[in-house]
Amino acid sequence: MKVLFDETTIQKRVAELAHDIEACYEGRPFTLLVILKGAFVFAADLFRRIRSPLVRVEFLRIASYRGTVSSGTVILPPPEELARFAARDVLIVEDIVDTGLTLSALVDALRGTGVSSVRVCSFLEKTEIHQGRVKIDFLGFSVPNHFIVGYGLDCDEKHRNLPYLALYEET
Ligand code: 5GP
């Protein structure tokens, strides 16, 4: 598989994102809302780089992909599960924004629960496809329209453990 971003490049970018995020919240409490499973590796690195004692972390399971093809349906948690974010400053942490469907559905649902604010940090974005449908406040890298694996991103649960990002090739 072709390496897109190596470990050193990724870690440098994650440190920059953590710095920008801290500056944005200016010492106020905020909650990283990590979208499972794909964002957990990125989020773990990001979380450890944020020095604010007021940062918290929560997790949500959302999936719209099967293999390398989007199922087209976003399955969100029930409103009761989202209610715990009411009145909080929430920073959604996503692995990759492709069509933006997953993210826009989640942002709308969170707004409906009365969060204080909702921002988005996505490690990757397929700019060509997404075309700005959802505002990404903190972005790691733009990537080509190709299926990506590694650094938490899988193909049928494989390759999540690669420490780098790669363009997926069937073997
Ligand atoms: P969207 O709703 O933006 O089309 O899809 C977002 C979700 O689809 C991501 O959170 C991720 O789980 C999955 N996804 C989209 N593109 C890729 C990709 O290139 N590689 C992997 N592994 N997952 C992807």
C-alpha cells in the first residue's frame, strides 16, 4: 500500500491541531466527542497533546460504511444519549469527512439537544467530494478521492493499527 502520510508528519500535524484547539477554547471547559471507531487513534493522540485541565472526552458510535462503500444511511444514537451534551461546548472528533452526511446529521442532532456550541475537528477531508457541506473548524489534511486506511481507519476492520496513512489497495 502506498504511504500517504508517515508517522512523523502525522504527529507534527496533531500537535499543531492541539495547539489551535487550545487557543480557540481559551481555558474554558470543552468536551471532545470522539466518533467510533475510526477516530479513536487520532483522538487519543490529540487528547494527550491538549494541555488544558478542563478538557473531557466522550465517545459515540456511528457508522455508514461497509467495506469501501458507503451504506448511505447514517445511524445516529437516540436523542436520550445525546442529551448528556446539552449546555456543553462540544468538539466533534472525526477521522474523515467524505460526503459529510455523517457529520451534518450529527451536528444537527446535537444542536437539537441544546449544546452551548458545536465545532468539528476532522483528521482528513476528501475535499473533492465534500465541497464544504459541513464546516470543519480544525482540519488535519485534505486527501485525494481514494479509500484511505491506517491510523484508526479500517477496511472491514483491517489496517486500523497501521501507524501511518495509506491509500488502500486490494491484495
Ligand atoms: P461521510 O458520511 O462523510 O460520507 O463518511 C464518513 C465516514 O465514512 C467516516 O467517518 C469513515 O468512517 C468512513 N469513510 C469515509 N471515507 C473513508 C475512507 O477513505 N477510508 C475509511 N477507512 N473510511 C472512510
